[in-house]
Amino acid sequence: MAPESDHPSRDERSTTARSGQTVASAAAPAPRPLDDADRRMLRELVTDARLSVRTLAERLHISRANAYARLDRLQSSGVITGFTARFAPERAGLATTAYVSVNIEQNTWRTVSAELAELPYVESIALLASEFDVLVLVHAPDNATLRSLVLERVQAIPGVLATRTWLAFEEIRGKGPFAQ
């Protein structure tokens, strides 16, 4: 029998942007395809996640019971992984934005990504098919904090072979797949 690989299967790669926790796994039921009402619901929630179910139902022209059922199904199937506020990093005191590429030892993805997810200032972590293995988005208060994070914390994680850091001068968010 072959040893278990530390690289996730395609079904295990669905992760939240903030926590890095797996939200879909091989054991989870396959989600049913989204219909038009599901996509409209996602569009409304992406625009304003604080909408009440009553307002959501009114905007979608469906009953509140249907809205509750759809919302519950989208959450339990892992399509909706949580609700969050978007923020402007620089206005929140996080003036330095960087992308950090990380090369790791083979079969260390799960342990390295779990350790990265626990570090302060880490926004997202992505496993890539690239010249480097992992890309980490960081929002830090300043360059000194970023330097300390990369050189003292990231490079100290067992399995990390090398890092490379790119400072971002400006970030622009796209509309996303469910925007109007």
C-alpha cells in the first residue's frame, strides 16, 4: 500500500481565504449544481452579507421559508463557508502588503499550510502548480513586521525550503464571480 500523500486531493483543496481550513472533503456530499436563485442569493450576500433573510427573500421574490432552506443548503454543502467584512488594509493600520512565495519539501503541504494559517497578518494561502509551491498574501503594519514574519516565523516552519517576497504597491479587488 502506498504511503498517504500530504498533498490534498482536488476535493480537499477548497479552503476559506482567511482560515485555510478545508471546507470540502472526499467525505462531503457532492453539492448539487447552483440554480439561478442560488446564484442570485450569492450575488446579494456578496454585495451585503448583513442582509436579513426577510430582505433576501424579498429581493429574490421567494418565500422566507425557501430563503432559509436555500441558505441552509448552501452553508451545509460548503458553498457558503462563512460571512465576513471586507476592509481596507491601509486604513486598518496594515500599510504593507506582500505576496510571499514558499517552496516546501514534498508531502509537507498540510502541515506547512496549517502553520502558515496560524501566523498573524496572513490573509490567504494557496497551493500552486508553479515554480514555487505556495503563495501567501500578507497584510502587515510595516516592512519591519513583514521582515520578521518572513525571516523568523515562515522560514522557521519545518518543511519550508525557501521564500521570496514581493511588495505590492496597490491592491484592486475585482467584482468576483457573483457580482452584478
